[in-house]
Amino acid sequence: MADLSFNDASVTVPSIGRLAASRWQAMVLLMLLMTALMVMSLPARAVEQKNGLPDFTALVKSAAPAVVNISTTREAAARSGMMGPNQQLPDIFRHFFGDQMPPGFGGMPDQRGGRTLSSLGSGFIISDDGYILTNAHVIDGADTVTVRLNDRRELTADVIGQDQKTDIALIKVDANDLPTLRMGDSDGLETGEWVAAIGSPFGFDHSVTAGIVSAINRTLPTDSYVPFIQTDVAINPGNSGGPLFNLDGEVVGINSQIFTRSGGFMGVSFAIPINVAMDIADQLKDNGRVDRGWLGVVIQPVSEDLADSFGLDRARGALIAEVAPDSPAEKSGLRSGDIILRAGDSDIDTSDALPRLIGRVSPDDSIDLHVQRDGREQTIKVTVGQWPDSDSDTGEVSRADSDSIGLAVSGLSAEQRQQLGIEAGVLVQQVAQDSPAARAGLQPGDVVVELAGQPVDSVATLRKLVGQLDDKKAVPMRINRDGATLFVPLRLSTR
């Protein structure tokens, strides 16, 4: 291309290729600049990485002032009925304040101090005017509740309300301009995520431990209303009620329970999701109590064999074992043997999901339940009731001849039927080892009420129904065990 002269100055016109390269370089520089600006505009995380591991220093400095120590006292009766010093811890999921604590701690009687019982726990401030979240079991039954702040001030707290079913309590101290914590979104937690806890294990204030989320949506045997966060964060007596943080310094849970065989931490701890806790706290603050939806059914999980016996494509849903008289479930037409597959827009993959979902429905509101009955699916509209004030076995709680099936049975007397509250059935006397009945989980003392959808009113009826069974297909057997109704899958062959 020719050079052009202007006032004796030579100007070279660049080629098309050089123009394209220059434009590409300019675009790259612009993109790098925009990326840098975006990174600069992002909020700084409360935790930085050091040598590939999280450093919680900044998180602790920011959050610790809003974490409090909670101590309680109450007067014991002359005979408390509590475990003695030589008794062993039960091997169950336990709340923190346990049976091997030193005298005066953990809700145990101080043998040296007479009738005054004391306990220690943790909590955290959620509003600058003194509202504090903790566990219900920390303050339950207390005559006095004392909160010790980070600045060492000790204030008497009032109990605003507590909810035993979720183990959440809201208390308040008379103070203003207090430091508070930011609430996170526990629904966004993922397994493997780093978390940290601040609390008062054994009374050592503001102790910090860290670990990862081991699992989410855990259901514990005694807590069907809480989808627990399982972690390996070191938790001990006194941490109860304290906050669990994510790496952004936000509260994502309340440390509540541990699984232990020794009375101390064994690597398995559980926290209540903060989304659940704040919903409960709001209701306690506004009403002093929690309004919880209620159906009035006893449910059990659907195993693979039960699914097969009921004609389900796979193990899913919540099987209704029993319907409470005059309950919302009975009034809507729900029956024992129905399998609830969906509630509203939510699928019921496991029976654990139903109590939590129904509990969130406001009393007197309606919900559509999609159920399978007699091999066919249908939708039943239920007007949800108010959970009864007293704990009842009629709520949505997961319980849990016979020669050819390995049973020795006998008829029921009129007195036995009256005691059990059933019209008919046969009593299981013996169960043969490795028999179909044993594989189904039957036990001596069970009462067989129904087999394959047909009532069992005598030993002869049971023999007749057993003789009609398909050797390869599982069928549901309804039994009464210790006053509770449940289904077991009976299969004559091993497969």
C-alpha cells in the first residue's frame, strides 16, 4: 500500500491484519479490566485461605462478641429420679447435658449443694435489643436463666417461648446496642463445605472448633420435624445452643445434639438448620408458641418389599399405619394402608419428609395429598388441623396357619380385644427362625389384624388367606404391636 505525504510528514496506513490484531488486544485488555473490577466489587469472605486451609481468624473476631454463655438453675425435688453417678449412659442420640457431667453441670444434681441444679449452654444474639436464640433443652424447666456477654456482663433473661419439637428457644435480655450475627441460608449448604462453631464446652467460653458438613437433611429417631445438618465439628456439653457458621461468617445452624457412646464427642454432631430455627423464632416472638399443622396419622417407611406388596414401582412415600379417630385425616377419608406419595407440590420420597411438610402448613389451610390406595392413585384434599397441645402418638410420627409362614398363633379373648382396642385378630405366640414370618419382622406378642387387605378374625381365616398367597409376591400384613398399628411385608419365598 502507498505512503501518503502531508506537510512533508510520512504516514503509513496499517494493514487490515494489523488492525484486527490491535482490536483483539484491546478487547482482551478490556475484559481483564472488567474482571478485575468485578472481583474488587465482590464482598470479602470472612475466612481467607492460608496454605490451602481456611483461616477462621477474621470470622472469630467478627462473630465472637455476639455469642453468649447461658447458665440456668432450678430447684430439684427431694427425689429427682435422675440417673445416679454409677449408672451408664444410654446408647442413643443424646442432648448435650448428659449423665457423666461433673457435679452442678449438665442438669445433674450437685450432690454437695443439695437441691439446686444447674446447667451450662450457649446462645447467640439475633437482634441488638436483646433477643437470643438457643436450644429449648438448655433452658427447659429453669427457674433462672443468666446470660453472660462477651464483655463479661451477666444479665437475667426472660424466656419468650420454646418449641420442644424443634428444640428451639427464644430468650431476651434487657439491653440495647448489642452485637448481632448475620443469618445465612441453610438450604444452600452442601456436603463437604467448611463450617465452624463457637460455644462454651464444659464452660470454656468462646471456644472455636471447625470441620466440614458430613451430611444434610438427617432425620434422628426422636426429632421428625428437623432436617439436621450433620458435621464433624468437635461439639461437647456446653456447645448446645451455639451457632454454626459458614465461611462467609453467617449462621447456618444451631448446634444441638451429638451421637456418643462415651458421653463426649465422637466425630458425629448435629445442628438445626437456621432457616428452621428462624421460622420458629419468629412465631415464638409474635405468638409465644408455634402453630403446627396436624393430620392425625401414624406413618411408617415404605421398604422395597412393602412397595412390592402394595404394587408401587419403587420404595417411596409414607405408609399410613393408623388413622386417629376424629382427626383431620379421618374426616378427609384417609385410611390405614394408604400411601402418601405427594403433598401439595412436594414429592414424599421418604416418610421423614411428611411430618416436616405438614408441620409447615397453617392450621385450617387445605392441602392436596396424592395417595395410592388399592393399587390406584387418587388425590384427597385435607384441611389440616392444629397440633394438639400434648404430645400424642396420633401425630405424623414414624414408628415404626400359619405353619407355612413360620407362626404359631392363637385367637384373642374378648378381654384381650378390649384391652388392645381392636375388633378382631390373632395373637402371635411363636416365630420360627429363618421363616417368612421372621424375615417379615414378626415377633411374639404381635397381633395379626389383616393380610393382603383382608381382615383376619380367626386362626382359620389366617390359614385360608396364607393358602391363597403367591409364593413369589410380597403382600402387606397389618399388625398391632404394643398398641400401635404397622404394616410388614410378608413373602413366602426368599425371592
